[in-house]
Amino acid sequence: MNKKISAFAKVIAVAICVTMILATLCACGLFGNGGDDGNKTPQPSSTKLSTPVVTISEKGLASWGAIANATGYEYEIDSIVGTTTKTRVQLQANQTIIVKAVGGGKYEDSDPSALQKYEVKQACSHQDIDSNGYCDKCGAVMPSKCEHADKNDDEVCDVCGRSVIVSFNLFAINDLHGMYCDSAGQPGVDELTTYLKNYQSSSNTIVLSSGDMWQGSSESNNTKGKLATEWLNYIDCASMTLGNHEFDWSTEKIKTNAQLADFPFLAINVYDRTTNKRVEYCDSSVVVEFGDAKIGIIGAIGDCYSSISSSMCADVYFKTGSELTTLVKQEANKLRTQGVDYIVYSLHDGGDQGSYMDWYDTSLSNGYVDIVFEGHTHQAYSYADDYGVYHIQGGGYNKGISKAEIRLNFANQKHTARNQGVVYNTVYSSCKSDSIIENLVAKYKDEIGNPDEVVARLSSYASSSVIADKVAQIYCEKGVEKWGNKYDIVLGGGYIKTRSPYSLSKGNVTVSQVQTLLPFENKIVLCSLNGTEINNKFIHSTNKEYHVAYSTYGNGVKDSVLYNSKKTYYVVTDTYTSDYHHLTVIDSLGDDVFAWNLLCDYLRQGKTF
């Protein structure tokens, strides 16, 4: 009897223990929906894209921020499905839109955005009884039909009694050369973005570019300018004047970026060789309005044709000198007849303060243009010419941007400028970072690759000339390796010049650093030339930026080539040099082999300078 009771007690005890364990497990949420955690929203997969947040402007432009890792966007407008790689779609009145980010197979598509509707408010029947320039009902600025006049310079219209003064800020960015991401040496444009947007949100502000925005970094080069163009879209750029380095990947890439841009490319003097007309992907000018005030921007590239690899721009030519002056004067006169009150000249050319102004015809300052934003020479300056027109350049490589504050009387076109000059990056680098560059880098990461890959660790500093000499040596070695059995190659090299920061410090070297030093994507080619040519253009070139390295064969003949003017010799150089000297090209190392990736491969092998 006692044994039976004892056995029964054990069963009861086990049952109680099991019940307590199950209760504990449920309380911990280990079984499905048990405990408080059972009511929590499931966390999204780490491979699922973020959901776009769509906003609609008063004019019906639906837009959303770039989603990291998205290959594009699928949208549904009133049940009609479409796709885009942009982050905006124009809607018509009363249309609805839903957007989702597309992962392209590597990532899961996002959830659809919340449905948004473009509701057009009933048009206001504007009235301005008190003639203060604003609608009495809705407060909207009302451009006047008045032919404003201010003969007594009291800043009030002689006809309607309204103020004829408008103030606005002008910002110009030049020669950014792909410096969009933060580096050890300087800030990227994430802080500059915030700086500019703060001005745009609080005052009349125009942001423009004076060229050379694409070429210079892994992020910009490997996307062929698309990352740069999308950033300019984001900061509401009014226009971009073409610089010489916009042509580095041929005019086809300019056309591609022109389609992506929400702003016009300006180049009044770039002409098509076939039609002898201005190229279709560029405009001569653009007009921005602030109420009754009209501001025109004329864009031109300077005499920079020789600084472009000619094979990349063979289909176009530039009108320069007196021809350019005539074009700008004609465009300025046209804008004035259209009621433009103030004219900005965005010129991709310049000099430095105090130098003879051979890049600009000062007759343009005699009533044609009111301010000139310049570029190309990477100098920082601000000064007035003999007519009182300011010329401003903001340096280069994001060292600074140009700025002027303008106070304009749009009745008589009189104006004053203040605080004109260069805003250095030490000013805007203290601003809060905007996420646009981070998002764009994530969007284009497959094209950008891994710029942070360490390819070498240097034990000592490498100067610009040491780097250029090494590149010439690599040209020669690669050429002999590929063509040496057939051709007696004398040397490798040519015009090899590093870009900012020009050198490599002791320590780790990344792909990004090498590509920034040697950004230009000129193919490596085998060329033929006679003894006189190889002597004058390579061996005894007077250009200090020419660097050459001799093969074993070359060391034996270099002192005698001058005396063999009819003999054919062979060199390995890049297409910039071969184009410049009009050399006969026999073969190339390939369409995707350039100085920077040759040097990276060399360093990856454990070799050094």
C-alpha cells in the first residue's frame, strides 16, 4: 500500500514539474506565440529593401529618397505599373501612386509604399487689391503685369508702387573631380549638401556647376558620372556647364547623364562636326525666376580642347576666342529682350588672381554679363575686372565653392553684390551630414566595386614623380610581355601626371587612393613612330610631365635614334599621349586596362616603388 502511494506521488510530482517547465518555456516565448514577445511585429529580413517614403510636390512631382541596394523602382499609378531608375515620377491631377524598391535578385523587393494621391487644390482666383505683390486670398507671389520702372531709384515701381527689389544667393561648384565621399584628407559633399539645402530652404538661392564634376574618384569614375549627376539632382542644381573632363568617356556618356539630369547641361560653344550646330544635349542658357525677377545663366567651355583625349571628342569642336565672345553677346542680348534682369556667366576656364585675363574677353563685362563663375585652373580667387564685374573660382577638389549675395532692382537692372568670394570647406564641413551620398554609394555599389581594398603597405613615402616613373616602367614591361616577340619596343611612358593629392604616404594603399591619383581612363597602346619623333616627343621631351622607362633593347638604341629618322620604332603609351602626337596605334592592352588598375595589380603582387 505504501509502495502504491509512493509511486502515485512520484507521478504527481513529475507531472507538476513538466507543467512548470512548459509554463516557463511559454513565458519565455520559446513556443510560438507564448509570452509578451508573441505580439511583436516580426523583424524584416536583413536582405529586404527599405520601403520608399513618397512625397508629392504642389506641382505633382512624386519623389522618394534613394534606397540602398535598389536596382530600380516599380510604381503603380492608378493601377498602371511602370519602372524607373530615377527617384521621381510626374503625376497628373488626382492620380494615386504606390512605389516599391526592386532588389534585382540579390535583395528582396521592399514592401509597397503608402498610397499617395495628387490632389489638386481648386485654383485660387488671385487678387492683389493692396498691390503688395501677394495674393490677398492665398498669399502666393503674384508676378505683376506691370511694366515696372524706377526712374528715381527709390526702389519702388513708378507705375504700381510695388517694391522692385529682390535678393538672392548664388553658389557655384567647380572642378569637384569626383570628391563626393569623405577621405582622410578632406570632407566629402555630405556636409556641403546640408549647407546648400539650408540656404535653399530659407532664401532665394541658385546652385550651379561650372564643370569637371565627374572624373576623379572610384565612386564617380566607375559610375561614369551617374552618382555625381544624381547628387546634383538632389541639391536642385540649376545648371551644369560642361568641363573638359566631362568628355573623358566620350560624348555618349554625356548624353546618358543628360537624360538622368533634372537640370540642363550648358555649353553654348560645343558644336557637332556633322551638322555644324550646337550639340543637342546642351543648351546655351537657362532662366531662373524669383517673382518678377529673372536671372539668366549662360554656360561655355573655354579653350580646353587640347586637354581632352581627341579620340573621345572627335565628333565635336569648340568655338573659342572671338567666336565665343560673339555667341555670348548674342545670347545675352536675346535674354535681355526676354526680360532677363541679371546674367550669370558660368565659364569652364580661368586663371589666377592678378594674371593676365587671356581666357575672358572683358568686353563681355560691358553690359552683357553681370558676374562670372569660373573653373578649370583649380584656383581660388574673387576679384572685379575693369568694369566692376566679379570673377570667382572656388579652387578644386571640394576645397571650396564660389558664392555671391545679389541685391537686384528688377525695374532698372541695377544691382549690388556683397560677401562675394570663396566659401572654404572648413566652413561647411561643420554642418550635419546628409545621407544622400551614402545612399547613392549603396545604390551603385556593384558598379563602384571595392575602393577600400588594400593593395599594398608602403614602408616609405612615394612622390608624384616616383609614381609616374613606376607607371612608365609598368607600361614598358606589359608591352614587352605582350608584343615583345614581334616588335622591338624601345620604351614605355608618355604624359603621366598624378592628380591631387599627388603622392602616397607611408602605410596602407587602397584602390581608391590609386584611382584618385591616376583617374584618367586612357587605353594603353602600342604605337609606331620614326627616330626623329621618338627622340623629340619622348626621349628628349621638354615637358616635365613626360616619364619614360626603357626596355633592354631601348637602352641599347636610345642614343642613336635621332640619326635614324627613317627607321620605325615602337613605344607603349596611353591614348591621351598617342592622340596628342597623332601616333599610329597598332594594338592595345584592352578596353578596360588603364594606368590605375595596372598599378593596383603591380602592388597586389607585393612589389613596390
